[in-house]
Amino acid sequence: MKNALIIFKKEIKEVIKNKSIWTPTIILSIIFCILLPVGLTVGSSGITADPDAAEIFSKLLPGHDPFSAMIIFLSKQLLIFLLLVPAMIPSLIAPTSITLEKESRTLEPLLATPIKTKELLLGKTLTSFIPSIVISTFNFILLSVTLDILSYPKLGYLILPNVEWCIVAFVLSPAISFIITMVSIIISSKTTDLRSAQGIGSAVILPIYAIIGMQIAGLFLMNIIYLVIACAVLIAICPLTLKIAVRVFDRENILTKWKYK
């Protein structure tokens, strides 16, 4: 654990300085936590005044007036949108932490030390996982504050946080972040090109886009049952991805391959 923390402390400084990681993250946070909630809530009168839109919201959430149905639907959509952040950050950081070390020839001396593979991967994982969780949690809180400030005058109660918010923020988000980190490490340990590693790693978040699309299309609406099932599946996958990452990260092969390249 001590060696893993040493790697984390060394690499997190470089991550913090990397604008290519934080710029898209900040943009996503502003869009999903502030601009979209403000824009849709301010324009809610026009949206709910449309008979077709009001009918759609009434069908999606029976028993609610058009405005409250729209806000509840919006909160469900934005919670899923925010899962892009814990998925995106590891796909940007994890490939960089290994592939760049390959290119700069700093990975070879690190692998030649007595550090265990699990310690090395844990240090790399923390470098991606901790920033992802910190930013994601901040985004979920910011979204809650924004939606509550905008909707409370009309609803008379705080819409967030709720049970769904807690599950997404504290269970689903960390599980996704961990899995994407492991997958990105697996990919980057097998590729020699940073762009390829990041590109393949980014493709892993496509299922989240699919879920967003299905919700917008009205094919299903996020609820407690779906979230519990998703959490159970992802939590079961977490140790499997860790085991695969340790097995795939063949340090002897990497040492030999890169020594003579």
C-alpha cells in the first residue's frame, strides 16, 4: 500500500497540471449541472404549455402535473448524463499514466524495482479513480443545488438528493469509474500509442450514451429497480476486471519488449 501511495502522489501532480484532462471535464460540468437545468427550467412554461409535451410528461410520470413531471424527468436524465464524468476521466488519465511512461522510457526502471504488480496497478488506479470520484461527487452536489434552487419555488419541496441520487452518486459512479480505469489500464498495457489507448478507452463509455438515448426516446425511465440491478452487475464485475488487469499486465514482457524497441 505504501508503494501504491508513492506512485499516486507522484503522478497526481502531473494529472492536476494536465489541461487536456480538466478542460472537457469542466465544460461537461458547466453544461449538465448549470446550463441545461437553468435553460430547461426557465423555459419550462413554454415547454409544458405545449399540449404534446405535457401529454408526454404525463405518460412518463403519471400523477404529476406537467412541470413537476418535467423536473423529475430532467433530474433522471441529468443523473445519467453525469455518469459520463466518472467514465471519461479514467479513460483520459489511465492510458496516459502507462503509455506515456512507455514512450518516455520511465516505465522500464519502475518495473525493474521490487514493487509488486498489484501495488503498481493500485497506484495507477488511484491516480484515475480519486480525481474521478472527487469531481463526480462535486457535480452531483452542484446539480442538486441548481435544480433545488430553480424548482423549489414552484414545487415547494427539494427534488434532490433522493434515493436514486444516492445510488448513482455513491455506488454506480464509483463502480463505473473503477471498471473504466481497469479497462483503460488493460488497453494501455497492450498498446504503444497514446491516442489509440485513449480512443479505445473512450469507446468503453458508449453504453452510457446508449442508456441516455433510450431514456430520451422514452423506451424506459430510470428507477430504483434498474439502478439496483445495474449496481449489482457492476460491483460483481469490479473484482473480475482487477484480476484481468493484474494478469494482462505482464511486466516481464513489457520490460523485454520495450528494452529493445
